[in-house]
Amino acid sequence: MMPAYKTLALTLCLLVSGCSSMDLGSFKLSSLGFGDSKDEKPQVVKMPPPAVTQARLDDYEPKVKEAIKGTHFEYERRENILVITAPVQGAFNPDRPNMMLPSMLGPLTRMAKMVESDDTIGVLILGHADSSGDAKTNLELSEQRARAFTSIFRMSGLKQNRLTSRGLGSVAPRAANDSAQGRALNRRVEIMLTSKDTLNALIAQYSQPAAAPAAVVADVKKAADKNAKTVAKAEKPVTR
């Protein structure tokens, strides 16, 4: 367990500086299925049948809704995955886009405590950016945001075999990037709760950094229709 003084220091770092240069977790994605070498072939992991996980997630669904009650988080059930989406607007400082706001500590801690003692559940946290600016900057920013969320789960006791994060940059939008409203929808952090077997399959799907997985593309098409009627307002559209 992390000593109290280290926990306090990490929390202060998150709120004051955003921990943009801190290595949270100190582990390589290659150990979880993300190849470091360009010559390595992505590991093929078959997605378990949805029925294997669905019954277990049925118990978690009302708990997740209660944990994010009163926040601007969005909730979605995708068969064997619970997806909680945190729009960047209201989650990160608009002047320092990688610095998480203090208001995020409550709901994230509640969700982390909810799954901490259940070894059958894994968490994948994905950071997303819009297409403004260059791809490298977008990727780095999305990674920083994902790590900021991940650190709260890690402080609550989740081990790295049940928790990982991934920055996708702008490759998996859920709306068109040709308007301020669409870009605001694309700037987000997604928390995916599922079984550990499904988590391994998801990690394998996201093992190719240059392209979004087919499953994500399908979700984007569905979300685009849904979000066409629900458009978010961006206070500062220039924030990626």
C-alpha cells in the first residue's frame, strides 16, 4: 500500500501541476500487450462472448450510475463493457489542458473503491483529443489525461494487471471535427469497466497506435448519430 505522505504528494501533484512529466505506474505497455518494437506483431486475443461478462456487469451498472450521480460524466452500456465518458470540458483546466480539476477526485475515487476488491473486474482508461494541432501533441495530451485518471484508481489499490491506460490522440472521434461543438465531444476520457478476460482483448485491439480498432470505428458511427442531437458547448474551443 502506498504510504500516506506519498499519496498526499501525488494528489497535490495532480491538482497543482497535472503530473505531465511524472511516470505514473512505472510500467511498460508492452507488458500488457502493447508492443514497443515496430517489428512485433500485435497479440491476437479473442473477445469472450458477451454473456460471460454481462451478468457480472448487471450488478455494477446501478453502482456506477450512483458513483457518477451529480457529475457531467456520461454512462453507456456496450454489451460486456460499462463505459463512463468524462468530457474534457469540466474535467481539466482549460488553461492547462493536462491538469485535472479537483472536482474529479470524488467520482473517480468512488468508482475505484467500487471495483478495488473484485479481482474479476479490469479497467481500461482511454484518453482522446480532437484533431486541432499536430498528431504528436494530440497523442501526448491524450496520454497525459488518461494517466491523470489512472493515478486515482492506482492510489485506491488497483494493480497494473487490472488497470491500464492508453492515449489515442484524435484517431477515434465520436463526432466530426469541423465545428467547435464536435471537437468538444471528441475531447474526452473514457473509463471502461469489464471482466479481466475482456480487458485483455480490448488491450489487444488497441495495440496498433496508428489506427483505431474496427470496434471503435463502429462505435463512432453509432455515437455520431446519437450525438448529432446532443451537442456539447465548449467554453474554450481552442483547448485540445
